Amino acid sequence: MQPPKNVLDISPEHDHAAEEVSDERFDRAEFAVRALDLVCPRRTTVAICEGATRMSVQVGRAWGRPGERWAMLAIPRYASRRAIALAVAQLSDMRPAWVLDVLLGLTTTPG
């Protein structure tokens, strides 16, 4: 069953946004950093990797630092803003709909 068009399913089983591409010119890493600054994933160290072939987020426990974690955000050259926003939203403790609304409203200067 398909969700209504006004509902965005961001569950792991429906990771279609990871495949979204855009030919829009913008600094994808800068957009991701700005998005991370807004959502401030608690007790998480995030590394951004540019040039991946597919959008992905990997998360793990930071050994030796109880309650902390690491995350790696891999961003392809043609990732869409929405794909990046959804990936960053996965790291947030905030409500997904609010996070997406704020992150998709971000603008950057053309890169």
C-alpha cells in the first residue's frame, strides 16, 4: 500500500531518497554541515565523506566513551538536498517532519 502523496515515509524499508539525484549546483558538504549544525545530533561525532556512489548514513558506538556514537555521512556528487536532509534527519532526536521542513528550507550560495 502506497502512502498518500502528502506523507513522506522515511522508514529504513523505504530508502528511496538515498537514490535521489539533482543536477542543482550547490556545495553538498556545506549543506550537510549546516544541516548538522541545526539538528545537533547529541553525543555524536559526524564525519562527512564526499564522492560516494550512494547516499548513506552509518552509525556506531564510540568505544571507550559511554553514551557517545560516531556517524559517517557519505554524499554522492549529485545527491539532492532532500536526500541529504533525510540522511541528516536520521541522526536527529527531533521529530522527522519538523527536521525535514527546516532542513529543506536551507539555502546555500551556488558552488
